[in-house]
Amino acid sequence: MRIAILGTGVVGQTIGRRLVELGHTVTMGSRSATNEKATKWAEQVGAGASHSTFSGAATGADMVFNCTSGNVSLEALRAAGAENLAGKILVDVSNPLDFSHGMPPTLTVCNTDSIAEQIQRAFPDAKVVKTLNTMNAGVMVNPGLVPGEHDIFVSGNDASAKANVADLLRSFGWRNVIDLGDITSARGAEMILPIWLRLMGTLKTPHFNFHIARA
Amino acid sequence: MRIAILGTGVVGQTIGRRLVELGHTVTMGSRSATNEKATKWAEQVGAGASHSTFSGAATGADMVFNCTSGNVSLEALRAAGAENLAGKILVDVSNPLDFSHGMPPTLTVCNTDSIAEQIQRAFPDAKVVKTLNTMNAGVMVNPGLVPGEHDIFVSGNDASAKANVADLLRSFGWRNVIDLGDITSARGAEMILPIWLRLMGTLKTPHFNFHIARA
């Protein structure tokens, strides 16, 4: 698949690299076509990796990953262009973290709304699937970093888009993909960030993940 | 121990019964000394169980459990009396669920505050420990209802109060008690309710729980 990664941070770099390893063609999009981090990432990853603007990356892509910070995601996606997202699966990995009031961060949106819902409303022709936002970047693409059974969640309005994303997640190594429901269920997935952050402080490692133990 | 259970719902009834089984003396407190549910509960549980008003229950207790709904907890605790909570461990099991806008419920407080913090601020002489709010009532007192390893969280400002509560939780059968930090970490524990509610819908059972898989 041709995949656009929007965002040049650790999450985008990590997912992008993994997708190239799995044989996909990945373009990292950012505000500027000459973004230093995106340029360096594409050079390091090599064949199959390129970089462009947000819209340059999205226009040729079969699937788009939003790996920008939640507080700038809508702006980045507008730059990518609604016409370049229409009809495509838009995997939303973002978290609406607000560090402006110090640590631990709060969320810029929660409870009655979520960043995933805001994105789906702003881009009604995209098939938004929320996933991967509930664990460390390394664990996202290599669940074996955490021993034992543990789980990943998907939320979205389009069942076949969720099924396609679940297949991609299985190619990353995920065994337990839990479908939480429609895009409003992304509130739940985004609202576990505060306990995730506390757990990282308690456990002194980002290499942990939620498992839903059940009968 | 002499333990007060504030609240007559399923959570209070379930925890109260379990505490009596474990040899504690339990008084269920409610708005009225003649509350029908509390009367019936005390009759059914038998020796070791009694009922009273909020203040009647709290006054003679060594430890107090807040098992009221989060949206009436402060009012119930004021009725119990700050003087009857001072110096005592106050185990807060409540969730600030708001069903007034339909299902799924939202939270009446979250993100920058929590019901546990509100309680600690309102009753600064009580030793508030948030716990047990992240699972079904049956699982709270009988973790074996869910197979495999799974976890319970505690939050609070007083380390020895948390240690005492952890001991009590171990007497319920809990093996993994995770200390999230001070009382502000209760935000995280309360904010996982939305995903818990979605998971109950997806899994079609309340008998599941979070496990933190880790290296």
C-alpha cells in the first residue's frame, strides 16, 4: 500500500519505518517539503520512504496516518486537504495532550467529545479509525516488547475500514484487536491516557500495555 | 475492624457483605435510619451487619467506604460529618457518572479534577484512598471471577493509609495492587470508566478487568 504518515515525531517515524519494513511505500508529510526531521527519516529508512508536504503525502496515498499532536491535528489535516482524505482510511493515532499547565498533562478535549470525533466531523468523507494511541511508540509496532497477552483498541464508524486496520495491526504483531464501537468510543481510548501516564511514572518504563482479562 | 459503608446500592451491599464474611463489623449508612434497602441488607447478612444514618455509621467506624454515586458523594459525606471522618481512612469507590444525557454516561468531573480530589479537599482531615472503582461490584470483592492476572489501583496522599487499604484488598483476593500516586492520580482511575463501559458493551459481560502487562 501507499501510506501517508502525517507528523514527523517519534510516533510517525516509528510507524513509518515499520510500514516500510513490511513492504509498504511511505511518504512522511509535514508543514514544509524540506522539513529536516522528515528528510533525515527518509534518508535513514531508505528505499520505500520519502517525504513531502501534508498534501503531497496525502494525495497519492491509499491510507493516511495522523501522527501529529492532537492539538494541531485538525490544522495538519486541513493542510493535507479534505479532497486528499475523502474515501480513504484515516488512522488517527493522536492524543489531545495539553502540556501547557505542567505535568501531568491534561486533555484538550474529552468526556463529551474526542479528537477522533472532531476529525471525523471535520472530514466526513474520510473513514476515521482511532487506534494505536494507548501505548508507547515502540510497543505500537512491536507488541512483543511487552510480554504476555495484551490488547489494542479500534474505534470507528466504518466496519470494513476497522477490519482493514485490524489486518494491518496484525501485520505489526498484534493478536488481540478489540473493537470498541463507533467513533464516539474513541473518547474511552483517549481518556485512558491519564492513567497511562501515571502508570509510566509508577512502573518507570513505557514498555507496558493494557490487557483486558476476561472469562 | 468496624467499617462504615455509605450507600445502599449494589456496590455498598456487595462490599459490606464481603467485609462481614471476613470478620469485620459493618454498618451501612444512608440518608434515613429506616432505609428499606439497608434494613433488608442487614437482615440478610445477619450477625456483624447493621444499618444507621450516614453519621450514625461513620461515628463508630475505624474506616469508612464511600459507595454512594459520585454525584451525591459530597452531600452524603457532609451528612456523615467531617468530625466523624477526621483521622480515618476514607475509601472512595465512587464514580462521577452522569446519566442525564443518555447512554453512555459522561463524567460530572474529570481531566483537571476528580471526585476523589473533591472529597479530599472537602474533608482534609480524612485519609482518602481511591480504589475499587474500576471494575464490577462482584469482581471488586472476588477477583477470581475474572481468570488470569489482573490489577487494582490505589491513589491517595497518605502512604500508610494506602498500605492498609492494599492489605484489605489482598484479603478480598487481590494479588496485584498498583499504587498510582497521590490523590490527583485518581483522575486517571476515574477516567477509565468510559472505556470500561464500552468494553462491557463489546464483551457482553461485566466480568472483565484491566491488567497492566509489563516486562
